[in-house]
Amino acid sequence: MRVERRAARALMALVAGAAGLAAVASGAWAQTTRQDELPAWVESETPLPTVLRTTGLIPVTMPGSSLRFGIDPQSVSVGKDDVIRYVVVATSASGAVNAMQEGVRCMTREVKTYARYSASGGWRAAEGAAWTNMSTGTAATRHSAIIARSGLCGFDGEAGMHRDTAKVLRDLRSAAPSGS
């Protein structure tokens, strides 16, 4: 009789556990459905930078490049759209400067170039600016992917969402090469 009761209790516990798992799975599915019904993501307006700063940059190590890269800390912002915007400056050994205003969507691993700087024309909006996957490893996105991994998108699993500018700057500075 005791063995039968134990078997009956074990069976009831198993059935209750299965019912609990089914409820959790059902809740997860319902939650996914609700997320699918959220309004579409809307990108915030991005004004062009007004100046180009080449001093006080946060250095970023770019393996395999002869250029020195740095982020203008005064340009870093986290938008309401969770896009982290910044100006990256690339300087050659001869002193030639290239700069771009970019935005990164850490959650989707995408980058967009909003503007480019030229010594002759100042800041100009990038033609045909579109979100590009940084995972492709192309020359156009390589520096952005390294910047994202160098603190822009966080070290602690945060993928950009709800980060604040001060934390982004702290993470970028802590990843910067020593002695810079």
C-alpha cells in the first residue's frame, strides 16, 4: 500500500510539473506575441556635428591599421531610440584626418554613418545612409564593430538598451590603451 501511495504521489508531482512547464511555455509564447505587437522602432533625428575635435579623443586600438583612431567624448550620446551616436576620428602618420559621425544599434549589431568630415567642406550628411550589419566584417564596418566591442555596447552584457552616456564614456575609457 505504501509503495502504491508513493507511486501515486510521484505521478501527481510529475503531472503537476508538466502542467507548470506548459503554463510557463504558454506564457513565454504569449509574451513573444505581445512583443511582436509593439510599435515599430523609430529613429530619432540626428543633427550634424558643428565642429571637429582632434584633441582629447578617447583612443581605440585598431589592430592591423596604420591609422590612429579616437572617439570625441563630447560627441557621444545615447538617444531615446537606443542608438549610441559618436564621432570617430582616424589620423594617419602624416597627419591627414578623416572623421565620421556614426550611430550604433547594439541590440541589432548595426551601424550607420550619418556624416563625413572633409577639410575642404566641413561636415556633410552621408549620402544613402543606411543601417549596415557590423557582423559582415567589411572594411566599412570593421572599425565600428571594434568600437562597439571596446566599450560602446558595454562589457556587462548590456547591449546598448537603456545605457547612459556617462556609462558609455566610462566603458570606452576603461578599454582605451594604457598611457594614452
